[in-house]
Amino acid sequence: MKKLIVLAMVGFLAQLIDGALGMAYGVSSTTFLLAFGIAPAVASATIHLSEVATTAASGIAHFKFGNVDKTILYRLIIPGSVGAFAGACFLSNLPGEIVKPYISAFLLLLGFYVVFRFLFTFKNGEVKEAKPISIKQSIPLGLVAGFADATGGGGWGPIATPVLLAKKGMTARKVVGTVDTSEFAIAVSATLGFLISLGWETVNFLWVGALVIGGVIAAPIAAWLVRKVPAQLMGILVGGFIILINARTMLNTWIINGSYAALIYGTILLGWAVAIFIGLRKMKSEKMNAKERRTLIKAKLG
């Protein structure tokens, strides 16, 4: 019973982060299940089955709060589903641990770019939207992200979110909402692949139920947060989380000395905190300047 309560809490926290930042449900939950000694394929199957319910709840909430770009959503669903199904079917034969750190290195660089963009080149109140990603761009993105998600227990958000955020004109709120909503199709496809390959008997449905309960409760809260948190701050939070998650993957692969890892983590967290502080100061300054401009305009009109 204690284990189920802990799993429900993990599901709640994982979905709260995933729904607000567009990533980390799979990463967080899979890490916990692997700590119990669960085989990677079984852990990933359990996570994806629970995600069918949590992503459905999250998608409905994001649609309700207007956080979804329908054009990008439709262009990601089909290639993402194909990639997820293929990744689930071939997980046992894929050397995912070998490829994973190199993907993380690429995403780490994207994370730094996202933080830089929202910290220095983004203006609050920016209303100009980017052109939706083309079909030629969405197909490889969907295939790679879907495949990585199924084989690693999480990867749709960490890959799709930073790539879309790197596109100029994309707002963090729409990126997070679209990625989170599209993940429903990826979860369904990956689950079908796992059930065909592994069978129903390998999945612990009590664990799935506990994760679902926590995730469904968190989904509308996360969608509301995305709506309320300023776009610039959201971009900095997402970018920092991308850096932290992928730095962890790289450190676990290549760094043996724990003291070096602690120093690197500390540096990342300090830099992230400074970026958030600068972003908040910048938003406050822009708000004051906008207020002064409105006052001057009223004075001239009066």
C-alpha cells in the first residue's frame, strides 16, 4: 500500500512537471521504476500505459486553456506514433544506453539556446507567431522523438519541446501545450507496441493505476500554470530543465568521480537561478516602462 501511495505521488509530481514544462513524466517515472529493479522494457510499458490516461487528461486541459497549436499537433501525431510503435517493438534489441548520451549532448546545446533566446532576445507581450513547422521538418522530428520516447521510457518532450522552442516566434505556452497534448497518440502507439511484444501479463496494473490517479489530478493544475506563468519565465524554466535533465544523462554515462558531478550540478543550478533572477528583473523593468509609456500617451491625449 505504501508503494502505491508513493507511486501516486510520483505520478502527480511527474505530470505536474510534464504538463507545465512539456517534458519529464517518462524520465521521472521510469527512474523510479528502475530503482525497484524493473526491467527497462517493462518499466517503459508501465509508464506508457499510465500515460494514455494522464496525457488524455492533460490534452483536454491544455485545449480548454488555449495552449495548443492544432497545425503543429496534427503534423507531429502520425510520425510520432510510428516512431513510438517501432521503438516499443525493438526496445530489447536497441543499444539505447550507447546512443542516449549523444542525443543528450545535442539537447543540452538546445537548452542553452532556449535560455539565451528567452533571456535576451524575447520580449514579453510578443504576439508574432512563427509559421508552423513544415511536414518535412515534422516527420523526422516525430519519428526520432517517438522512437526515443518508447526506447528510453521518456523522450518525446525532451526532444520535441526544445526543438520547437528553438524556432523563432514560437511561444513557450503553445509549445508546451502542443507537445503535451500530442503525447497521447505517442503513448497509445508505444503501449500497443509493448503489449504486442511483451504481453499483458508483464504489466502491473496496480502500479499503472496509482500513476494514473496522481497524473490525472495534476494535469489540469499544470495546464492552468502554463496559462498564468509569463512566457519569458516559462521559457527560462523549460530551458534550464532541459539542461539539467540532459546533463544528468551525460554525467551518469561519462563522469565517474562524484565530486565533479556535484560541482557541475551546482554550477548548472546556480546559473539557472541567476537566469531566472535576471529574467524576473527584466520583466519587471519592461512592465514599468510599459506603464510609463501608457502614462505619457494619456498625458499627450489629455
